[in-house]
Amino acid sequence: MKKDLHPTDYRFVVFQDEAAGFAFLTQSTATSNEKIKWEDGNEYPLVKLHISSASHPFFTGEEKIIDTEGRVDRFKARAAAAEERRKALASKAKKAAVSKQKKEAKSEA
């Protein structure tokens, strides 16, 4: 095993979710200039979080259910419409080429 690979400065740190007002104490190497007095009366470094299990929609049960079937149907409809446009443009280009050939044939005669 390699020496000096893993950090050795583990210490107790409080992580606080600002949105939910939730905090927990754990060991970490995260650095912080702020301190907080914890429930046991000791002061610990404070790391503020924007989201945690207390405020994340997946864990709170407030997640949005995505209508994937509707999305798939809309995608298929757009793809079919694009294919129709491609066929129409190809047909129009073919007709224009035939018309151009007829005009050139008339001008030669």
C-alpha cells in the first residue's frame, strides 16, 4: 500500500443545510473559517451546504414525476414531421431539376 496517500487530518466538522435548518456532526477533512457551538457544548468547524437529505426533493418525497411517455410521443411526432419535410424538399428539388432540364432542352432546339 502506498504511504502518505490518504489524508490524516480528519476531525469533527458540523455540516449545516441552510435551506432546511438541518445540521449534523461527522468527521471530515473539509476546511472552514466558521465555527459553531454544537449540542455537546464543544465548538466545531462549520461547513454550510445548499442542499442535503433534509431538503433534497428525492429524500423529502417532493420530487416531480416526469411524463416520459408524452416526451417520447412528442419526439416521435417531431421526427415524423422532419422526415415529411425532407421528402417534400427532395420532391421539390427533383421537380425543379426536371423543369430546368426541359427549359435547357427547349433553348437548345
